[in-house]
Amino acid sequence: MTMKRNTGRAPRRGSVFERLAAFSYRHRWGAVLVWVALVAGITAASTAVGSAYHNDFALPGTDSQAARSVLERHGSAQADASVQIVVEDAGGIRGAAVEARVGAMLGKVAGLPGVRDVRGPYDDRAAISRDGTVGYATVALDAPAGDVPVEDVRRIVDTAEAVEGDGLRAAVGGDAVRGAEEGGGGAAEGAGILGALVILVFLFGSLVAASLPVVTAVFAVGGSIGLIALASHLASVADFTPPVMMLVGLGVGIDYALLVFSRYRGELLRGAGPAEATRVALDAAGRTVFFAGCTVIVALMGLVALGLGPLQGVALAVALTVLVTMAATLTLLPALLGLFGARIARRVAARAAGAGGRPEGAAWRRWAAGVQRRPWAALLVPMVALGALALPAAQMRLGFADAGNDPASTSSRQAYDMLASGFGPGFNGPLVVVVDGGHARVAADVRRALDSAPGIAATAGPLPTGDASVRTVVAFPDSAPQDEATSELVHRLRTGVLPPLERETGAELLVGGPTAATEDFAATVTDRMPLFVAIVVGLSALLLLVVFRSVLIPLKAALLNLVSIGAALGVVTLVFQHGWFGVQAGPIEAFIPVMIFAIVFGLSMDYEVFLLARIQEEWERTRDPQAAVREGLAATGKVITAAATIMIVVFAAFILTPDRMLQQFGLGLAVAILLDAVVIRCLIVPAVMRLLGRGAWWFPAPRARRPPEPAPEHP
């Protein structure tokens, strides 16, 4: 009689990631069909219901928001519920023939859908320039700019431009027109996916294997976009959110799937079958992906601390995208490996046989050894270079792009240039001074004070509202909306020109309008940035402290991430603010620094975990800190480089879009990932770990005596 030996130990129970992978692998067709049904259902629902994206830039507590609230409360028309039709003729627009043509065109515009009223240039002498060559008509819409159907706006543009000919030019400007003319990522997204696919094919030598990370990312992004479109009916979500979600979702989705697939391929090379390789890959790499995704989400949630409505909506949307991407990587990818595992295993075996048994990571091992021989040079030279790149970021000027940054071919840009030519550069960014209360002549006193203030080219008003106690005075700066002189003018009016009048009259004087609102938004972001950085860095460092049981490693990771992000923002400043490489100079979009910081800080921590987890594994095994660094870089260098290259390609593709915001976002993310993967991970981290030696793993004694906890394995 044969008896089974009792070892006294319970059979090993796999981690939740391994069990999830095994379930998805066994029920592969069901898992794939569930994902197809979910994405199809979400897409169908969002298509049927539509989206309700809305840019809510309300900033409670600021002068511009207070001015807007007063006007809305007292019955003033909304400033963004209109567009301007600008006409120009070098021979003058007051001639009978030109006036007849312009009048006929405006009559047609008045009958178009979405138009509430039209006030032509001949109805107001102030609407025609002093030389008589430029004039504008104000077209009042029946809804705010963001709510007017794009088709209605395009009809207005087409009708206005039809009057052109015989020296007469026409263009249409306004927020509604800019929104109708903006294009999405489109070709950029396709270019990013194609570039990533090419890299994956070279990496794995198989189109089928290369397609799996891309398919996983596309499913995740497709589901996320539909969910956010539905959520936009319940919360305020900015209209620029979808392209940002695509940008991040494609990069992160391909990145996470690649890390799991790389571990899967490694298990196949060790002789495991497809089923076992899938379980082991998700058991090890799944943990890392989960921690990496949580880090990105934590960083994005730090944006909530800023208290800025539009950023909160974008942060929640991108965090949801990362969450769905994690779910797709942990459930859909194992199912796809179950469907195509046998074919992939044959291809991997064939490539391994052709490689002649050459060891993996030999070049990276030699590189790490070279860095360890000269650690100070490998540390100081890159740090000086990164510091030099980061210096321009200290002079970054925040704002928002306006029609002056649009392509020259757009109607909004042409209208902007024509108005600036006829009425002065400040005409495109008027300041609206709201007079609330006081005696009857206080508004006239305000206008006289503004007329004598330096930096003011002209004024208009006082203009009445629905309440006799509230008046507005419009001030036109003698500088363009994005000029630093305009920012200084807003500050001077609020602190020097208007306060004495408030004390004398008892009225409340508020400087509002789009230009002032931009200044307030930028100032708010700048003021709250330190708190945001402290929250993100603190929480991320705490996570690393728990995972690696080290004091110095979290501090080192936080510092290096700050340096790489600062350098990336410095590059963005040089290109877009200073106009390098022929780019039109202008301010950096006010929310770009915080968004880049949140996303890049999270992604940088991903690579930190991937590398240090393997270094820690070797350290626990050998207690040789230098050998641990060499083996860790040898095991992770290839996959980190490939993952970073794919992200760089996806992010850089968005530089091809016509949208200035997406260009800044794409360039900032691409440069940050490039610096992080190449300079930080390949040079500075090995050098710092060499200099720290055993001290890198120091932890207070009470905790150090506890049994070591398993760190996330690298795929």
C-alpha cells in the first residue's frame, strides 16, 4: 500500500493575478466576447446619447469670476454667446457698393439657424476702423458658444465668406468658430499606433505577437472614451478631454501589455507551456502593472487638490482610462494569449534557435559595469545637462492660446488679424470693468480713470445691464492679449487704478472678461502648484517606501522624477514660449504643467518599480549591491527601452496635430519619457545605486527585523 507523504504544508495558492489570468485563459472566448460586448455596448450608448462636454473655467474667489457672476445675476448677455463677422477692403467699406454687399450677406446670416440677432458695422460708428478699411458685425447666438451645433457655426462662416471678391475680404471670429474649426487627434493617433506596431514587430519578430498589446490598448481606450462621453452628462468634462485620454490611454495601454507580454515571452524561453507562461507572467508582471497603474491614478488624483474644475474633470477621465487599461491588461490580454499562445510559442522557439543561445542582457550588463566604474561622471554630467534644460521652466508664462495662435488658413485667425490691423492688438482681448453700486456717475468716472491709465488704448461705455445699479466699461489694452504687458496692466488696474475709486464711491469695481479670466486661472495654478507637488510626491514616495522597505530609494526616485519633469517643461517653454524651431511664440497652456507633472510622475514611477524590483530581487539573493544593479539593468534594460520607445512614438505623434494644446502635451510627455528612460534609468540610477551601496537599502531597525515582504517582480 502506497501512502502519500504529508509535508505539513498547504498547497500553494496562486495570487489573485495568477488566478484571474488562469480564469481568463480557460474561458478565453468568453472573456474576449465580454470585452467586445462591453465596448460595443458603451460605444452604442454614447453614440445614441451623445456627449455633453463643457468647458467650465469658473474660479470662485477671483475678480473675473465675481465680475461674470454679477453680470449674469443682473441680466447681462453672455460674452461668449456671439461671433464677429469682420470685413476688410483696402478701398474702404463705406462705399455704397460694398455696403450693399455686406448688408445682403448680413441679412442672410440673420436668417440662419442658431442666430438670435445681427448688429452690422454700419449700425455703430465704433464698429468701423478710423481709416474706414475694417469693420465688424456682432452676431448674437441663441446659446453659449459651447452649445451651438457645429453645423450652424459653419453655415455662418460659409455665408460670410461667400461675400468675398473684388478686394473685399470676410472672416468670422469667436469661441464658437474656433471650436468648429478645431480638429481632433485623428491622423496623429493612427500614426502613433502604426509606429508602436512597427517597434513591436521588430521586438518580437511576429505580427501576431506585436498586435496583442495594440489590440489590448485599443479596447481599453475605446471603452474609456464611451464611458467619459456618458459621464459628461452628469459632470463637467472639458471638450479637450477625449484627445488627452487617447494620448495617455494608447501609451499606457501598449506599455502595460508589453510588460506582461515580455514576461510571458521570457517564460516561454525557459520552457514553460503557453498556459503556465500566462499564469506566471500575470502573477509577476500583473502585480507590477497594478502598482504602476495605482501610482498614475494617485498622481492624477492629486489634481483634485488644486480645486480647478476643468482639471478635475480631465484628471478623473484619464484616471478612469488608466483603470480600464489595467483591467484590460489583467483580463483581456490573458484571453488573447490563450487564443494565439500556441502560434506565438512556435515563433519564440524558432527565434531562440536562430539566436544560437546567446545570453539575454549581455550588452546592458556591460553598460552597467561601465557606469559603476565612473559613477560620479555618470551622475554629475547628466544632472548638469538636465538642470540646464530645466532652467527655462522657471520663466514659464502660463495662459491660454487664442485665435492668434490658430493656423493662418482658419477663419478665426484671419478675423483676429484683421481686427488687430484695424483697431489695434488689444481689441482681441478687451477688459470688462464691472461697476456694481455707487452713485449714478461712478461708471463715467471709471471710464475717465481708465482713459488716463497707461497701457489703455481706448475705452467704450458705460454700457447698461438689466439692472440700473450695474454698468460695464470696456477697456482695450494697447498690447495683444498674450503679451506680458497685458498681464501687468490687469494687475495694475486691480491694485493701483481702481482701488482709490472704490474707496471714494463705495462701488465694487471688478476687472473681468476672457483676458482677465486667463490671468486669474494662470495665477491660481501657480499658487496651488506647491501643494499639488507635495501631495503627489509624498504619496508616491510613501508607496515606494512600503514596497521596497528603503528610506533613500523613495527620496532618490522623487528627486530624479522632479528633475526629468523640470527638464521636459523647460523644453516645452523653449519651443512654444520662445518660438524655437519656427513655432509661433506664446504662453504655455495653463493646465499643461500640472497635467504633465501628474502623468509623467506616475509613469516614471512605473519604470522605477520595474528596475528596482529586479535589483531588489538580486540584492535579496546575493547581498552584493553592485552585482544586483548590473543584473537588474541587464534583465530590465531591453523592456524598459522598448516600452519607453513606444510611449515616445505615441506621444510625439500628437505633435503633428494642428491643436497647440495637444502639441505641447505630446512634446512634454515624449521628452519626459525619453529623459527618464535614457538618462535617468540608464545613467543616473545605476550611478546613484553604486554610490549608495548597501546604504540604499537602509531601513529603521524595527521594520527591518520583520520578515521581508515580496516586492513586485519585474516582467
